[in-house]
Amino acid sequence: MGMDVFTIDDGWQKEYGENEVNLAAFPGGLEPIRKAIEAEGMRLGLWIPLAAVGSKSDACLHHPEWIQLDQSGAKKTTSTAGGDSTVMCLASAFSDNAAARINDAIEKFHLAYVKLDLTTIFNAYGEAPGCWATGHKHRDWSESLGMIYEGISHVTSIVYQAHPDVLLDLTFELWGQKHVIDAGLLAAGDLDWMSNVGDSTPDSAGPIQARTLLYHRAVSMPVESMLIGNLQADIPNPLEVFATAIGSAPLLLGDLRKLSAEYVEWYRTHISWFKRLRQQARIDESFFPLGNWRQPNVADWDGFARVSRSGSGLIAIFRNKANSPVAKIQLPLMPSGSFKIRSVVTNNNLGDVTTDQLKDGVEIHFTESSPVEILEVTALN
């Protein structure tokens, strides 16, 4: 299909804060999976908790002095999929321990991507922030609020020094706030898993919710740094999901074994097209939200353009359930010249347009069979 990274999320590990594999879930360990993935030209990625560790982990058992304390002096814990976990303080020597553990996992499992997750300072679901312990690098609770974030940067700098090519994803749960992305986060990592949108049922808000987050954050943040979960690949008619995913760093979830041969081929064709486009045009050089982007909803069309400074790139538009079968696309900042427009959905050439026409607005008609259109834009001079 052309996927580059195959990631296993929470559950591969026997204990939070350790790199030993859960043999109940993976009786053969991860090595057979890694070999199978790499034989298909992919690389392995893993979910790794940073500061939330199991009560039986080495760090928790042998270094209780690294544990965060709450205002009453009790050990801080956080609720996770694996049960309550102990929260370690990154403004302590634990930060070096965590960096060493991540480097060990990268080397042991030949990882291309690491999803760093779970509570460090704020908990995204309402648990109290910060560390009240004494003997750490912070002088008091208020100073811990900044120094724990500095600990994240310390960890990633050590990892990058040993593995400069690894992709580090600093999730919203690691950062402690839903849907968060900012310059400080991106200075410490490559990617930000910003959210988990609902996309499990046909009436879920998934793609529209993902695009809402994309449009609002793209005003000031680079879209190639955004991972917007949880769009499902293993659903019938994946066009809207795919067209939404290529607005940011493409991320899809699901059991791909459920896909029919027809849809496996569909993905292969469209992923190959997108990879070629990214090689030919610097689509990361701009992002323009289109249509009703400020408040996307089913009653209006929305979309986006990702084009290079030459004007080559892509436009994706979504009719949703709007009555009008036409979207008027306006791109006021295209360079002077003319551009060929091709529909990726129908593989039909839609003609050439000029800079002035794009500035005034070009009407694109949705087909009867598809409420989504993906256009490839090629600069002709």
C-alpha cells in the first residue's frame, strides 16, 4: 500500500517504564514483526510512556526519590490503559534514566518513530499539575511547572544526539493539554499527536473534527508537524479520510487486513501519487484553508490548498452535505503564471487556469458519486 511506518501503540510492553515485551500479547516478541515490516520496505514505530511508569518498574522500585509528590506529600499517580501508574519527575535525575530507556528501545527494535506519551506535568484529563517533592532540580511546586517541560527537551536532546534520524512524537497527553501544539513543543520534537477524534462509526465527526483542528492550528504551526488521530483506514470508501489525512503529516489507524483487495489497490495508487507529489513540489511551503474553514460543518463545503512557492501542489475540497454541487476556490497569493488542474479522483484534466482566475475564484464541480475532490495543481511556467 505504500505505508512507511507501522506503529504498535500501548500494550506491547510488559510494564510501563520498561522495554521488556508483553509475551502474552506477542508470544514471539517483536522481532518477527520487525523483520516482516522491514521486508515490505517499512520501519517499526512504538508507543513509549515517558514519565508514567509501572509500580514494578526498575525506576519506581529503586529510585523512589524521583517520584512526583502531590500537595499532601503522597505519591502522584495517573490513570492509564494499564491501570494506575506512578508519575516520575522529569526535573530530577529520572530524565537521564528515561532518555537511556528510549535509546535502548530505538536500538533494540530498530525504531524509526517513537510516540512519547502520558502524563509529565499536566494531565489532559484533569489531574492536578506539578511536583511538590523536595530534593529535585526545582526549588518548589511553581518552579516545577516550567522545569518539567525543560526535562522533556533534555530527554529528546539526548535521544537525538544518539539517533538524529528518529522521529519523535510528543503527544498531547505528554504535553498535558487536549489539542495542543506550540513552538516550544516543536522545538523539542518532530511531531505532535494532537488529538484522538472520534471516527469509529459512520456518523462520527472524525474527518470534519480533524480538519477543524487542522485549519485552526495551521494558521501559525507547520502542518507537517501535526499528527491528527484517530482517522480509520479500514472503512469502506476511504476517500474523505485519505483527503483529510494529506492535509497534515499523514496518519491512519486500523486493521488493514479488513480491507478488500480493491481498497488495498486504491490506497496503493493514491499513496504513490501523494509521495510523488511531495518529491516534486514543496507542499510544506504554504497552507490555505478554504470554504467554511472557521467552523466546518456538514451544511457547508470546506477544504485546503497546499502549494509550493512555484504554485504546484494540491487542493482538497469536501462538499459534506451542502446543497450546492459547486465550490468556488480562491487563492489570492499564487505566483504569476498559469496552472494545469487535474482531478485525482476521476483522473480527468480540468483545464488550465491563470493566477488572476485563481484570485477571482475558480468553480469546481463535485461529481454525483463523490462529495470529495482532490486536485493536483501543476505550474506551467
